[in-house]
Amino acid sequence: MHGSNKELEGLQANLELLIDKKNRLAQALIIAYDEEKKFALQRQVQELEADIQKTCTQISALEQRKPDHLSSGTTTPHVSSGKKIFFSYSQHDRPYLDQLLRHMASLRRLDKVAPWTDSDILPGEEWDDTIKTTLAQADIILLLVSSDFLATDYIWKVEITTAMERHAKGEARVIPIFIRPCDWNGMPFGKLNGLPSKAKPVSSYADKDQAWVEVVEGIKRVL
């Protein structure tokens, strides 16, 4: 592999890690109550934004130095024709989201779905506006239900409210995915049929892979 390609791939991988870390901290900042903790999180987010900008500059400079025969065709992103899927989840449940995304890999590779998470927010984008815009355009909205999900103010005030309004208008389909036991009775989405069957949380399965297969099979039925 050409040396510049290796360097470029390394920078792009590092950029993804920085963006993911910044998004996690930004989400934690939303739910932080302690002022000292908020200040510390804000400083970390600012430092990461500076690192992200620096890395983007390095990538841009490297791409400009690459010969045409190396750079040609490498910057055009693939546009999926699949259903746009928005994941509403708590950062505490990120491991569950990652597991679900891995199990949905076949649907993504077949262009059946176009998953979107907050990790896809680009450097310099307003995260609040981006989330609201993506939520308003999604075909399917998956709610990853847990106690932390229900306790997150932003999810309650923005994501659940918008999701249920769009579901009621027939603009999108909302599917609760029960990942950890919690008291969700009386919630706006409580009347909807969720996954896995009988609202059994994924964490309650002895074989988690079996639970996710059941979830993915349910999603496939509405594509």
C-alpha cells in the first residue's frame, strides 16, 4: 500500500475516534447536573473539537498532495437507497446499540437500511439541529428502551415527542426495542408493539445473539 494511503487511513480512523468521543461527551454534558462536572466536560469537548479541526486539516492537506491516480474516486461517499433509520438511545446503552448495528450489517450491505447515529455528526455541525433534522427525515425510528433512556431529558423532550408525532401522522414507523428491564408502562410508545416479542428485554436473554436476531427479523418485516 502506498505510504500516503496508510497515513490517510490512520488519520481518518483517528478522526472517527475523536468524533465519537466528542459526541459521547456532548451527550453526557446534556444530562450532567453538577456545575463542576459540566465545566470539565465543556473543556474536554472544546479540546476535542480543536483536535478534530486539526485532524481534518491534516487529512485535507494529505489528500491534496496525493496523485490523481491515487485519490480519484476515493472521496465520493456511497449513498444508500435503504430505509433511513434513526436510533434513539442513552449513551449508557451504547454497547447495546453497537451490538444491534453489527446484527444489522447484512441489511446495510444489501442497501435495505441506512442507519444513522449521533456518531455520524460531522465536525462543525450543530448537533442539536442535526439530530432534529435527521429525526424528521427518518423512515423508521428505533427506541432503545431502558431506565437510562427514560431518564434522559433530551430523549424525552425531543426524540420521543417528535417520534410519536410523526408515527401518529403516518410519516414514520416507531419501534420500541426493549434492551434492559424498566418501568415503561404509561409511556407514549407503550401502546406500540415492540421487539423482542412480549417486550422481553435483550439483557434478559441467555443468548444475546438470539435476541438480536429476533429484533432484526422484526425490523425486516417492515422494510
